[in-house]
Amino acid sequence: MNHNIYVKCDVCSAKTHCRVGLSNRTHQPIRFRCQGCGAPIDITVTLDHKQVTSDIDVGGAEMVDGNAFEGGDHFVDLHLDFPVSFGKYMMGHTPFMMAMKRIGDQNMQIHAMRLNWLNNVQEMAPQIKALFTLYVKGKHELFKEKVWEFLDGKIPCDTQLDINRALYMAIEKAFFPFAEPKRNVDAVTTITKLQMRLAKRDKAALNAFVDEIVDTGFLRNLQLDCLEIYPKIIDLELMFRPALFLDFDETYGGNTYYRVSAHEFDEVKDLFKDIAEIMSRAVVLVAGLNNLNRRGDHNKFSPAKNAPSSLKEFADWPLGLKLAQLDNCWYHIDASDIDHRLRNSIAHYKAESDKVTQVITYYPKKEGLEQATSFQLQFLDFSRKILGMFRETHRLNHLTKCLFVYYYLDMQGVKGTPFYEEDEPNG
Ligand SMILES: [Zn+2]
């Protein structure tokens, strides 16, 4: 279903025809920029599921009469759940119909299922965020109470191992729409297998590695940083909807530009930097295990020119150089979404976005006052990069979890409590 509305910009009086495709989400805050002056125009749709109606609020513009899509005025397609084209108005080419055409009925159903899940996550956002806060603050009793509510089942929360397990079950449940389920299981299996092999081969060497990352606080800090990302993803859930759609869209990648109907570059560029930084530090764990696996000592890198002398030294290296030191690595880090030029440009305030066209332009080279060499990408592609990086960080977070399990179980003798028979969680 669509709402066709006609709005007049508060700033420049330019008029825009809007074809607003409705999502299932109760509250739908949509934003686009006036093509006359660049001012933000906000359309908020609120569904009343019981009465099968919806309210529309417009900010930054006023609704005016005249619903025919006449030439001369601006036009925008808007939808929270799909990327929408920047093209001209074409009758029948609604956001929903065009999306359906691109990915087919079956994929649309999976996409819709994930979005419905996101709707629930949004409604439970305060509860989910509280779980992270309570876990980090060590408020175990309250954490137990809240995690039981969220998982809809009583699982043991008696030992540190139990609490970790409960936290990661809650994460899996809340972030299910973002998951690539098979890949996560693969990552955990790969990590566990390697750990077991290393423990069998030379337990003292593995323990020396784990001791170092635990004693220095590195493992704990990395875990906390990973955990800080999840609530931010919840806050930006609207931006990820079109990005998630691209999981299914094999036609994507041509010259067509698509609009994202919520959030803008300036609101999310820090998240890109944060995730890139966390990934860069998580590589230290991968490298330590790789050195153990290949050379029996977590500090020993492949004896090439310029190899770091220790894991500690390696930790301070930039990501690109770090990745080059992972010789025949046991784990493939998907860093393809981290564009170093883009990341450096963002870090040095040399990336800007045209809010009307959603084109991001960045200038990676140091060129004094002049910024001559530039690259561009669409905001949709940028959001897709963040999605890919978040997924990889999530997998790397499993690595921190597995190392903690090894530390508590094998080195500290902490036991995990078996699940209560009658109360397996339903999530
Ligand atoms: Zn305007």
C-alpha cells in the first residue's frame, strides 16, 4: 500500500510529490532532502493496526492539495524496507512492486520475516540494551531476571560461564535478522576445533597466550568494545533495512542509484570508524592463534623482513599491515568492506555527502589545501559496508567468547551449569 502526498518545502517553497510505500512497522520516520534547497523533509507514518488506518505527519514542509503526478515538480519514492530508485515517477512502479520484481516472491517473504523480527526488536530495544548494560556492570541477579524474560525461559546463570552463554544466546536472538546463520556456526566450529588442537599439542603455549590477553585486559576490553556496537546497530535499524534487502538482490551493482529513506551519512560515519577499529584489534587474536598454530608461539610471526617482534608490537599496527602478516591463516577475516581510503578520509574529515543525491565524496590523498583526487559511493553502499563489517565483528566476537570459555573452563576450573530440563529457552 502507498500514500501519495504532495508537500511544499518550508524553506524554498519547492513542491515535491511523494509516493510513500508503507512498511509493517508501527512508527515509520522517513526523511528525504528537498531538491530545491537541500532542507530536510520528514514524513512520519504511524499505523493504527486495529483500525487499519495510518496517520501522516510532515515536518520541514506542509502538505498541499494536488495528487496527480504532474511534470515540473520534484518527485520521490520512499520506503523504509527497500532501496528506492531516484528516477522519475512511473505509474505502477511502486517501491514494493519494484522490489518484488528484483528479488522474487520467496526472497520477499524471507526479507519480510526478518523485518518483522526487527519490528519486535525495536519494541524490545530498551530491554535488549539493558542486558548489555547489566552484563558489563556485573549486575548478575538483575541480568538473570531480564535475560530470562527476553529468552522466554529459565537458563542457568550461576557461574561466569553460564552468564556468558546466556548473553550470547540473547545476542543471537536479538540480532537474528543480521545473521548469516551458517557462517556463524562455521566460525564457532573453526575456532573451537583450533583451540582443541592447540590445547592438545602444547597446552602451556596456548595458556601463555590466553594469560597474556587476559592479564593485560586486552580480551576483556575487546569484548566490551564489541558489545558496545550492538545497541548502536539497534538504533540504526532503519538504515539497515534496504542494506539487508541487498542480500537477495542479484541485479544490484549496476549504475542505478538507490535512495535510503532513513538516516544520513553524518549520523553513521562514526560507527564505520568504530567497527573498523574493533576489527583491527580483533585481528590480534586471530594472529596470536595463527602464530601458535604455525610456529607454536603466539609472539612468533613468519620470519620475513619487517615482521613484528611480538604480538604486543603487532597490536599497534594499522589493519592493512596486520592482515599481510597472517600467513596461511586458519581464519579468513572478511575485511573487504573496510575501504582504507574511505576510512582515512572519514577520520580526517575529508568525506562529505550530498544529502539530496546521497552521494558520498571522499578525498583520501594529502593534497594540502586542494582536494583534487576524489572517490564516490552511494549512501546505500556505505550502509551495506557497515552491515558487512558488523557481521564480521559479530563473528570475531564469537572468538572472544570462545577464548573466555577456554580461560574459565580450562584454566580457572569454572564449571558451566547444564540446562534445566524443563526450561529450555524457546528463543
Ligand atoms: Zn526546499
